[in-house]
Amino acid sequence: MKTLYLDEQFLLELIIDYFLLLGTAKVCALPYRRLRFLAGAALGAGWSCASFLPELSWLAAPVMRPVLAMGMTLTAFGDQRRLFRCFGAFLGVSALFGGAVYAAGLLRLAQTGGTGPLLRLDMRVLVLAFAICWAAVSLLFRAGTKNAARRIRDVTVERAGRSVRLRALEDTGNSLVDPISGCAAFVAEAAALGELFPGPEAALLRGPPTEAVLRIPGMRLIPYTGVGGGGLLLAFRPDRITVDGRERRDLIAAVASAPLGADGMYDAVI
């Protein structure tokens, strides 16, 4: 009779689930928020260990697996707007990892000439499976990994008791500056910043900048130049801006009336 040690099982599941969530973030080009991933992995590992207890064996039922997957997705990516996209990516990465474990097990048996259990999860099989899975993710989701390589920043903007979280593409060529204060400006889509304003004012963000300046208190205009020419952008100083959790007092927000990313991977440029 085989003895199961729950502490070893928990650690193994924790490592596996953490890397599955990390792979999901890579597919979706999301920031690597490791504490949230660790919390999601702990949920999965705890669930798995609890399912070995006779009174909680129902947790291992196939119908409960989507519930666990959604719980882990909410824990790791609950602050993202495209939550169901993250959920689908997590399921896909999990399936891919399962196939990678099977392939790694075959390779391991071929190398050792063994005849034991094909899917025995020793550390060598896990390392090989993660390598196969990571390579497959990088090849299959090049658009997402390209955006991840370009660094997506997590930006929080607060104004008048309201707040919004943005996914900002880091652009080292962004030289937009407010001529009055001398502060650098990041540009965000009007649709994303609209949550900071009451309904009528949010609608004005999509219209002519000069009209919004006259009707929304605290707004200003800043000049910009680009490949297609130049003009004026609507801008304002939020009450607070944080970038990857760090407050930035040297930034103001500028408003773009049109979408910035054609693939929807980001809604601001910083």
C-alpha cells in the first residue's frame, strides 16, 4: 500500500500550479504578479490535498475541476478586465502541460529503459515538462510574448474618489511632456479613463478636446507630434498615479480618443 505524504504533495502541487499561472500570464501578456500567482497556486494545492481526505473526496470529482480552475483564475487574475480570456488561457496551458508531462515521461522511460509508471512525477520529469511547455507557449503565442517582452506596466489612476487600473505599454520613445508643469505624460484611451468621470463628462472625453477643456474642471491641453502629424491632447492631473505599485508624482494623464492597441493587449502608453 502506497503512503501519501500531504506536505510533499502540497509542495509538488504548489510548484506545478504556480508555473501554470505563470505560463497563463505569459500567454495573456500580463504582468508577473508573483504573490497573486502564489496565492492561486496555494488554493490549487490545498484543494488537491483536501480531496484525498475521505470526507472531502467529492472535491476530486471531474465536475469540480472547472470550479477550481475558475477559483485559481480569480485569485491570480481577478483584477484583470479580460477575466474569461485568462480563464481560457489557464485551461489551455494546463492541457498543454499535461501533454508535456506525458511526453517527458516517455522520454524519461526511453532514457532509463525503465518499465515503471509512465507518469511518475519526479523532479526530472517536471523540469523537462516545464521546458517543453514553456517552449510551446512561446511558439504558439508569439503575439502575446512579444507584448510581454515589450513590458506591460500596471498603472492605477485615482481621481475624485474613483480609480481605474490600466495596462500600459512601456514606450521609451514617448517624449510627451506638459509644457506648464514640465511633467511627463502617459496616454490612455478615453474609454479606459471614462470610469474616473461622471457619465456626461466621460462622454466628452471622446469628443473634441477643446470642448472638454471648457466643460470639465481641471482639464488642460498639451501639444503632441507623431508620425501622422501633431495636434492637441486633452490632459489632467489625477489625484494619484501608481506604476507597478509605486506612486509617481512626475506624471499626468493624457487622453487618446482612439484605441491605442489594435490587439487590445494594452489601453495606455507610458
